[in-house]
Amino acid sequence: MTPTTLNRQGGDVGTQYRSAVFYHSPEQKRRRSRSSRSLQRSTCGQPDGHRGEALEAFYPAEEYHRDYFRRNPNQGYCSAVIAPKVAKVRKLYFDKLKQPVG
């Protein structure tokens, strides 16, 4: 499975597991399109699998869903799937990440 896999996260399949980038302005939509093309080039020409969708409403997640990875780093999915992705992003984009204060 790659970032190009549509409607899937690990072993979970369905539209509720889709990857999406929500935008709320024309500029954000343009930036999303540019980053999608860049990701497509880096994944051997495959579409990135992330839909671009206009933000219509935002609903905060239930408390037990918030900071799930931080609170459950040793949970199987977190350590096997999420941790390697986070490490890769940190390595590739370290200079663009916010640095902790103090």
C-alpha cells in the first residue's frame, strides 16, 4: 500500500478512511493542486489518492480521538504504520517543521 491507495488506511477500507485535503479559499485549492502534482511525480506517476475538497463544515473530533498517536505510540497501528511516516516527514521536511519553544 502506498500514498496512492484510495479510500484505505492500513487494513481499513472505505470512504470513511479516505485521505482528503480540505481547502477554504481558491489559493489553498491551487496550492493543493501543486502539491498533488509534486507527490505524483515522487510516486512514479501514480495519482496521490488524496481528494481535494472544499471545506463546508468543521466538527472537532471527540476527545478520545484527539492526539491519538501521541497518547498511544506503542499501539500496533501507531508503531507499525504511523511512526515510520512521521519519521520520514521529519527527515524530509525538518527545516519546514515548527520547532518547539523553550
